[in-house]
Amino acid sequence: MTTQTIDPTPAATESLLTAETDAARAADGRVRGLRCRNCGRLEALGPSYVCAACFGPLEVTYDYARIRAEIQRATIEARPPGIWRYLELLPVDAPPERGLNVGSSPLLKGSRIGRELGVERLWLKDDTRNPTLSFKDRVVAVAAARAVTFGFDTLACASTGNLAGATAAAAAAVGLRAFVFVPADLEPAKISHALAYGATVVRIDGTYDELNRLCLEVADEEGWAFVNVNLRPFYAEGSKTLGLEIAEQLGWRLPDVVVVPVASGALLTKIGKAFEELVDVGLVEPRPVRFVGGQAEGCSPVATAFGNGSSEILPVRNPDTIVKSLAIGSPADGRYALELVRRTGGSVESVPDRTTAGWIRRLAATEGIYAETAGGVTLGAVEAARRSGVIQPDDEVVALLTGNGLKTPDARLFGLTDPGSSAAQNGLTPPIRPSLDAFEEWLDSGVWAREPAGVAS
Amino acid sequence: MSGVRIPPVLRTATGGQKQVTVPGETVGEVIDALVATYPALGAQLVAPTGGLNPFVNVFLNDTDIRHLEERATAVQPSDTLIILPAMAGGSLR
Ligand SMILES: Cc1ncc(COP(=O)(O)O)c(C=O)c1O
Ligand SMILES: [Zn+2]
């Protein structure tokens, strides 16, 4: 992959370029265009995502020689916080004038939860605190910036939940109309979040994969900027910023292992691309990094293919999991995620919902971080990879917490015997009179005593 | 006989047509007839091994043919076949 991306474009491909491509290249300089991940054909920079020759997916490609000559650690460090500090490795000319403040989330020492997981050096990348409380703000920021320069009037997305709020807020900030498509059974907090920013929420009676297919057709028919359809090459580049930040926050180093929740597989794949680019442009020393992916047991097409040793990803027709944010049955970047995990000696783990809920509780109780379901899956994947030996006790591990627990408030109680009524489990005790007597009686009664916030096995 | 919806990226091969009608009793026959009628589609739809290109997803009405009987799935005249990039989920076949 590294050599592929820095190779000069083959002459045959070059001859396919049009004058329009040359114009796009001149305007963007560092950004060479869109390259087909399957056949390598180069296309002009534009709102397209499919190779006209072979139907393969397109990816942004850069003039790495030029970036290597220009980019410096000190220049990046001197810039304000946020994703645009990595401008040279993002597909925009300049930081956009309008937009949310996204990125530069903390990389925290997870020593308490690390002890429970048997990982001595565990880092938690806390992306629960972006503007709309998930890492999706990163991908949308890049896509929205491009939607503006391409002249679109409507920003849209096919969402498993978090993307809806991120798209709605970004559209509001840049002044575009928003249509967000979500499965009708989405967590209510996520729907009302998107509505709050003024977006039109299109609720689809079907799975994510069904609404994603619909959105491919709507993108073509309506000419809207779907951040994860026709702007997908730009959207996906935004995921790289998590990898870039991790390296900078480790003091311009790569870790031994990164653990990433997998839905479409774009995030995992793009963190791989970020690390490779950092090495290519001379910002970090090369180092073998193992990639570990996490999926929910009730929708784990990539983990299943990994476990079977298969390169074929069989789509899951009816996902059945509390982890709605990762419930993609037919993952667009699944093959690339699988390939990266295998090439680096990592794994893709399948995590039962009860385990996910348990890790949400343990994370909150030991680190003070409240993650959504995907965060529980990530920690469940750390546990599983540690058990199988993919993660060794002395490895330096970075676990990605990509969304906030306030979005999935019911998930933490999943699997408890009687979550509705037991104060010992859900922590909710009956209200008392505002008097000291009443309080002391309540204290003595012990009704408030909590069970340890355990991990179900 | 079945209607086939053509995505924009393939429309140069169909002379700009969004929807075409081709004969066939199964998904496989319809696709073969489509490629026979518009040979330029062959490069994009058919893999060198003869099967469907792994980056192409085919839906019968609303359903991914991988959830049905793939190429052997029966097609009625009232059905519409939708060809889309594997972005709506991809898989190595
Ligand atoms: C919280 C959260 N984490 C991780 C992911 C996975 O992202 P990707 O689709 O790039 O694999 C998602 C995707 O929806 C998400 O909402
Ligand atoms: Zn191609």
C-alpha cells in the first residue's frame, strides 16, 4: 500500500487524464486526484466515488514527494488544535472558513481499565467529546468543506446514527440544507439530536444496508452531497485525523496495537493509511503496528470472515445487536479492513452485547469516561485479542472510544437481570423528602447500595 | 424480460439510458443479455473469471441477490434489476 500510493502514476493511466484533471491538480497542488483502489486509474478531483473503468472505489491521492519536502513536525505543532493542523494530508486547499471545531481529542492513560484488561500500557483515544459527541464530526468536517467548494446546496448522509447528528450540525455550521437517512428503529437520542440542528430526518423502515442502497440512488437522482456516498473519498480522509493525532500525541511515534470499532471498515482502513503516510512523509519512524477490529456479535461480517480465514465477506441480512452504530451488514470497506488486519498480524473480534454493556459500565466506573456501544465493543475486542495472544501484556495499545454514552443511554443496563426496578443495578432509588431525617433513614436503609459495575461474561 | 436500472457511471455504455429492458428468466440471463446488448458494459460488470465483478452489487427490486439465489434467482417481467457500486456494501465473491 505504501509503495502503491507514492509510486509515480503509470504512463498508461496518465494518458487517461483530461485537461480538467490538470486544472484540478493545479488548483489543489498537493492533492493529485482520485485514484481507483482496484485498478489504480487516476480521475479528476470531484464528487465521484466509483471508477469509470472498473467500478472500484476511489480514494484521494496526494503528491507525497511534495508533502515530504514541505511538512514539518514544528509547523504542525504551532497550529491551533483541531483536524486542520494536518492540512497537508487532507484533501482541501486551506482550512475552511466556516465549520465546527473538530478533533484534537485527548489521548488518555487508561491504567485503571488497562489493569482489568491485562494491558500494562493502554491509551484511550477519547473521541466521545467532539462537537456532536462522536468521531463522525471528523469525517463530516472534511466532506462538508468539499461540499461547499463543489457548490452543493444540500448535505446528506446514510447513517447508522452518529453520522446523522454530525451531518446535521455541520450543515448548520456551513449553511447547507441537511437530509439525514436513518433506520426507523434508531436510538431516540440520536434522532432528536439530528432534528435539533434543523435537519430533515428521513426515517427508513429497513436496515442500514437497505437505506444505504436507497441513498446511492437518491445521490444520483437529487444531486445532493451525500457525505458517505458521492463524497465518500473525502469523508474517509477525515478518519485519518484520528491516526495522525495518536502519533503526534505519542510524541511522533506509532503504538504496537490500535483497536478500532468496525462498521463499514473505513475508520480502521484509514488509520492504517494515516500511519503509512506519516512514515512516507518522514514524520514518524516505521514500526509494525497490529490492527485489531471490533464488531458486535449480532452483526459481525468482517469478524466472521476473519475467523473463517476467508477473503469473502458474507453480508448479514438482519443485524441483531444493541450496537446500532456498528450495524452494517454489508460493509463497503470490509475487504480492505480484513486485508490490513491480516497483513499486520491483528484480528477482528466479535463481541457479545452483554460484554459490550459490561465494558461500558467498567469504563465509566474506572476512568470516568462514558462511551456509547461502539466503545464497549472496542474494549471487548481488547479483552478478546489479549486472551488470544494477539495483544501481549507489555504491548503499547491504543483503544478508540468513538462515541458518547449519552447517545445510547439504555445500553449500559443491557443484560442485567431486572434493570427496570432494581436500584442495586440501575442506581435509581425512589425520591425522598427534603429533610435530614428522611435522608438519614434512606442512608441507613442501604437501598442505594450498588452492585459492582461488572462485565458480564 | 426485466427492467434494469443503470447507474450514472455506466450510462455512457447504454447511450445515456437510465433504464433498459432486456430478456431473461433469471438474474444471470438478464445480466448476460444486458452485456450482449451493450458490450461496453462487459468490462465493468463481468470479472475476468466470468462471474460478476466483485465491485458490482445487483439488487432484484430491493433485495441484494446475495440474499436470494444470486445469478440463479428467477426474474418476473414486472421486476426491476438495480445495478449499483459495491459501496452499498462490498464483498469479494
Ligand atoms: C461510534 C462509531 N464508531 C465507529 C464507527 C465505525 O466507522 P466505520 O463505518 O468507518 O467503520 C461508527 C460508524 O458508524 C460509529 O458510529
Ligand atoms: Zn478502477
